[in-house]
Amino acid sequence: MRKQPLAVASGVALTLAIAMAHAQPPPYPRIAPPPPSRAVIPPTLPGYAGQDGYYRWYGGRYVWFPEQYLRPPSGRIWVPGHWRATSRGYVWIEGHWRYY
């Protein structure tokens, strides 16, 4: 007995969808980020706050984002971002401004 073309195409499409879903990198890395880069950066500019460089999870791997200077809003200090270990893997907690 011959299979119907629609049934075969549906089976192939389903198989490809499952394979692609399994090929995607996990949303949360299971391995800890590498230690931060120890690049020498100039001192903080007057009126600016230095944000340290950090690793982000992107495309299934850690990618380094370099240091930068930010102009703080009045009455606030910069709280750096950090990685937190969870049962699902490592989660990046964004840096933010906090009132002092």
C-alpha cells in the first residue's frame, strides 16, 4: 500500500520540527560563565560610573561584553549585573541603578 504524499510530507515536517527544537541551545546555560576578563581599563571619568565587563549567554555560548562608562541619574549608584545558579541553569541578573 502506498502512503499519501500529504501524510509523508506531514511526517517529514514533524520530524524536522522536533530535530530543530532539540538542536536549539538551552535558554539557560548549564555551565558557569568563565571568569571575567582582567583587562586594564582607564579610571572612571568624572561624573560617570564604570560598568565592569561581563559575559552574556548568546547563541549557545558565553560572549564577552566590554567595560563601559555610564552617566548616573541623580542620587543613584550602579548595581552590577551577576550570574545566579538555579535548578534550571545559570540566569543573568541585569545590572540596574539604585537610590542611595
